[in-house]
Amino acid sequence: MQRMVVLGAGVMGSALCVPAADNGLDVTLVGTHLDHSIIESLKSSHYHPALDARLPDSIRYLQIDELTAEHLMQVDLFVIGVSSPGMDWAIETIRAKKTALSTLALITKGLEPDNDAPALTYADALPVKLAAQQESTLEPITFEHLVGIGGPCIARELALRQPTAVVFGCVDNDALATMANALQTDYYRIKQSADVTGIEACAPLKNFFAIGVSATLGHYATEKNQVVSVSKNPTAAYFNQAVVEMAALAEWLGGRRDTAYDLAGMGDLHVTVGGGRNSRLGTCLGQGLTISEAMAGPLQGQTVEGIDTGRVLSAGFRKAIDNGELRKENFPLTTAILDCIEFDCQFGLCHQLF
């Protein structure tokens, strides 16, 4: 594996370029139409303003309008690193430039609604979307291997080469090993798994559950010597419940239950509760705000991925409860978060959830 192209100059896609470049891969980072200023900064100084870090000199940077089919010739690894609302745009961008890929890897995380299934992970939905012929002038996109990337990874820490453990998932063991060996460094350690659906399920679910776990951060506090600190016991209880429910939902979505008890689920949930927009929303709920109040106030203008995950999850989850496929009493935290999203009510923080 020699050539890698990343579409999306956000923090995670850009950070992944660091171990790839350190390992000597030919790396091209392509910005979306929203990344113009980032790419200009990287071109002039290799400095990424959102990461507050300098990327390796060997990386090549392109604005989206500079990307041509020639740039994608003989690419061994193509990484989609856009936000989940930009996935359809990314597919059409690829379709217009190239119709055959070797290995396609996903940093983008989300769920897709499906009338005949609970919901679809990108591991299940993306091959169908890529194969669809949207217009007579654009051919379907084919690829040999699909790899999901999950696990606890703060982008800036990776860009600064701090020790990071993640998990790559692919049904083809040889392709998985090839990609992992190409990107693994002494600071970027990669666990390999065949459960790509489970990894792709846990990634959006941890954003969703981080909202509920982080509500404890806004609700419970202790005071000693006039110093107020967040209580640890409630957060630990909610964290454990979140992992249990995430495991059951990951299995329901087609993955393996044990994947949630590893890096893709429990590990990623830990760092997500520690900071970010989903955690901040949960803290607001714990302080008594509704989601609409939080989004109009402290989180105004921001996208909270866990809300989108809940909206996609809701219909299938409610249906599964009604037909007995899932038991509501096993999902108190899921139900409480969904109620907040659907009915804009206050979050019910109490021991009765368990």
C-alpha cells in the first residue's frame, strides 16, 4: 500500500494523515467546499488551524475543485472523512471522478434509515449507495474492500503523535492486515476485527449515549472546602448502563455484542463523554434544559451527531419494542434520550432508570 487519498480536511481525516505520512505513504488530503481556508493554511505552512498542529511536510493538499480523476489513479486507499451530513455529497464527488476503488475506509460515522431494517450502518448502506446508478452519465462505483475505523481517538492527540489505540474492521482478513500494517506506528496502535458492522454501529451509538451519560456531569456535584466537583459515582453507573445497552443495540443492528465492550464502544464512549458537542449537550440536559433550549443557547449553530443518530434510530427501535423484538425495560437510557429528542422534554435523571 503506497498511495492514500483522504476526502475531507476536518480534524479526524487530517490527523489520520500523520501516521500514514510517517510510514512513508504518498498522502493527499482533499478539502471539501467547506475546507477552503484549512487547505490554504496547510498549503502555505502545513499548519491545521482546527487541530492547532503542524502536519508532515510530505503531505499533498488539494482544494476540492483541484481534484481530478488523475489524482485517484492507482490509489491504494481512499478514506472518506466528511461529516455524516456530507456523505451523499462525498459519494457523488467520488462518482464523478472515479468508478473503481481498491480499499475504501470510513472515518465518517452515522446510521441510515431503512424501511425493512432497524437502521443501517454505513458498512451496510454505503455499498448499496455506491453501486446505484444515479444518472445515466455516471457509472456505479465499485470497490474491493470496505474498512471501518473506530475506537477512542481525539484527533489533535493523534496529530501530536500521542499514544492512541483504535480498531479497524473488515471482512477480508488479508486486506485488513495490509491496511493496518501500512498505518500502524509506535504511537498509533491498530486492533483488527472482522466485525465491521459492529464497529460502524458503535461509532454513532457512542455519540448518542454520551448525551445521557454526560447528563450526570451537569446534574450531580459534590462540594468540599467550597470546591465544587463533578460526582463520579452517577457517571460511572450511567456509563456502565450505556455500554450494556450499546452492546444490545449493536447486535440488533447486525454486529457483535462483544464489539461494544472493546475499543469501538466502551473505549470511544469514554473519550466522547470527556468532551465534545455530545457531552456538552448532555451536561445541558443535566442542568435542566431541553434539547431545543440547549441548541438555541449554549450550542447554538453547532451540529450534535448524537441527535441525528437518535432520530434515525427511533422509528425502528420503537417498532422493535412494540413487536416484542426488544424489551423496553432493557433500554431505560436509550428510551430516556429518545424521549428528549422526540418530545423535547427534560431528561429524567434518577436511579429508577436502572
